[in-house]
Amino acid sequence: MMKKVMLIGNGAREHVIAETLKRSSHEVELYAFGKALNPGIESLSEDYRVGDYMDQDEVLNYALHVDPDFVIIGPEDPIDSGLADKLLEQGYGSVAPLQAVAKLESSKSFTRELLANHDIPGNPQFKVFTSVEGIREFMEELDGQFVVKYDGLKGGKGVKVVGDHLEGIEEGYLYAVECLEGCGQVVIEEKLIGQEFSLISFADGVSLAHMPAVQDHKRAYDGDTGPNTGGMGTYSDSNHMLPFLSEEDIATAHAMNEAVLEALRDETGTEFKGIMYGGFIATKKGVSLIEYNCRFGDPEAMNLLPILKTDFVDVCIAIIKGTLSEMEVEFENSATVCKYVVPDGYPDNPCKGDKIEVGETPNEVNIYYGSVDKKEDGLYLSGSRAIAFVGIGETLESAERLAAGAVNSVQGPVFYRTDIGTAEVIERKIAYMNELRG
Ligand code: AMP
Ligand code: GLY
């Protein structure tokens, strides 16, 4: 049966969402609403509206015009602003949580306190401050090994870690004051040491279907150096684990997502329906929580959705109806490696407006457009992560080779990380975790 789906967002994450919807056995008519035209999404859509998705009335007007069967909201800002609530008032269900539970991503203190109040293990030591009183003392109590978190959405730039972005207590204190001035609250927590991974689950309010684990690379340059970015690339393995994780680590992450889903319902009376993205870290003492997001990761979505075997439209409908437990959600046993090509100077000073050429790429490589403009004579950089190349193979090695060959074919003022998903780096991560855990 024909399904009308409205998709909000215009990045590579939404491009892969669009593609996965179109792979469905249902006939899908796609209606896109984005801040800019995404050539990949446009080619899959019946109609594409360019507008401000933070303007709820504008989005709602478009929804009333389209009258979709359901909506998918890709990015966090419109979710945090309560867009799913606004759409639901008109009877449109979304694959995205309501504002009361979207706080899981937008408020760092809400999430830490949720775990603490519901005795869910996995929090580092933390304290929430509404004034400067006691901040220095707590930083000292943590032996100067702390992280300062702005208590709101800040496009991934609100978190500063000692040793990475902050030199010591003095700098940390000044940043904490800046956070207090910005949003009235700041979270200070223990700095955790280990390997990070993402464990994302489909959530229908009462039950979850877990996706394979993925590892992202936030730093701009090879060897995890340089400034933080939205994510330069990701990989996932054919057994749905990561080479440096144990089965117990994965089970802990699953259990945490499940406990949090229940805690959210108890605490707010609202069911979390959408994508629950746990950002975890495997440490010496086991798995801890770094943060939650209320949406697909970008780039993680590009690893996960192409290997989703179950019909995505059916999954979306089950999320909204609350019937996820009645179906089996399955993924192919394939390894995936995603590498983003980004403009020279990204993220601090990216070049814009330059033309790029993408070479011939084999069939096993998927291409997703991020921040690029399509003109008659080709593709142009528009300032952020430009194009994601995803290699899919039986092994990480073959997936990496595919992604590397494709991303390397791009001509223009761009760069990418050569180390993501390579055997050498993965061996190093395994050795690091073995040493950490003794
Ligand atoms: P977030 O915005 O919470 O994802 O934080 C951004 C990044 O900061 C994470 O991906 C981590 O690398 C780092 N980070 C956040 N919290 C901690 C922590 N408690 N210990 C160590 N690193 C952290
Ligand atoms: N991959 C990191 C994020 O989507 O937040």
C-alpha cells in the first residue's frame, strides 16, 4: 500500500533515511523539508520544500498540505524544540520523541539525574551547579580529571574535556562560568578513559530493537588529532560487535538503553518513541554512559540503515504504534566503513563554493550527500561535511578498502581521514583496551 512520508532534515543522515524508505516493499511517496536542497534526497522525493525547520508553523503548514502517514525528524534541534508534539496535535505521528523526553539529549543534567534517581549504573561521578559555589572544590575532588558540559544543545560544541580542550582547573572554571552565564546550569563530571562506541536502538515507548554497535571518529585528523567535528567517519563489524568490545559490554549497553526507556516513562509519563542513541565508553571498570541522543547519529546512520534487512517503513510504523515487540528487526551480517570527505579548513575555516569531482565508484560503495550544492555543471562544497562514502563488505578490511578507494577519488580542495576502519588502527584499539583492562 502507498505510504506518504514526510522527512525533515537535509544532511547525509537524512539522505540515507530517504534511501532506506524507498527500499521498502511499500510504495513510498517522500516529501522532504530541509534548510537547503540536498541533491540526493531531492532525487528520491515527490516534492522538496526548502524552509526553516525550526519554524514550527512553517513545518506544520507543509504537513497539512502533504497529509503524511508519518513523519521522520532527522536532526536534534527541531526535536528538542517540540516539533513532534506540534505535529501530533494535528494527528501526525513522528519517528522522533516528544519534547518531554527529548530532554534526554538536550539536557545533560536531566540525563545524569535520571540515571542516578533510577539506580541505573553507568554514570561517572558528576554534579550539577547553578552557581560557581563548589565548582573548584569538585574539580579538585576529581583530581583535576574532569569534563565541563554546557547544559543544553550546542551543536556538539558544549563539552570541554581537561587535557583536550581545557588545560586545568583554572581554564575549566572559566568555561564553567561561561556555561552558567549561557544557560544557568553546568554539569561537571569525571573524565572517563577508554574507547567510545554508539549503541543505537529503535524505541516504541515500551520496547527496543537494538542496532549493531558503531564507532565514530570525532577528531578532524588522522590519529584522533585536531579539532572536534560532527564525526569524520564510522565503522561497524559483520558480527554487530566492535573488535575491542566483549559480549558483556554490548549487553551492558543494551540493558542501559532498556532501563533508560523505562525510567523516562516513569519520570515523565511520556513514552519515548523514535531513535535512542546511547553514546558509551568502554573503560577499565566496564561500560559507562557519555551521553544520549534522540536521533540517528551522523555518520552512524550510514553504517546501520544500508544493512537493515527488515522493512524500514514497517519499523517506523511499529515505533509510532508501539508494536515493535511483535516484529523481528534484523540486520545483514556485513561490515561497513563510512568515510566523509570534507572541505579543506573544516571544521574551523572550511572553504566554500569550490567545485569537486567524484570519480567512478564500485557498486558496493554507497554515496550520501551532506553539505554540497548541485549545479548544472556538477557538485560544489557548501562548508560542512560534504559527501559520505560507505563501503559494505564481508570483513572490515574489504569494507575499508572500498570506502577508501571511493573517498580518494574525489578531486578538489578536500580531505578525509585515511585511518578510519584500517586493520592497523583497529589492532591498536584492541591492544589499548587489553592493556587498560589488564
Ligand atoms: P557529548 O556532546 O556529550 O557527546 O560529548 C562530546 C565528546 O566529549 C564525547 O564524544 C567524548 O569524547 C567527550 N566526553 C563527554 N563526556 C565525557 C566524559 N565524562 N569523559 C571523557 N570524555 C567525555
Ligand atoms: N556521530 C555523532 C552524532 O551524530 O552526534
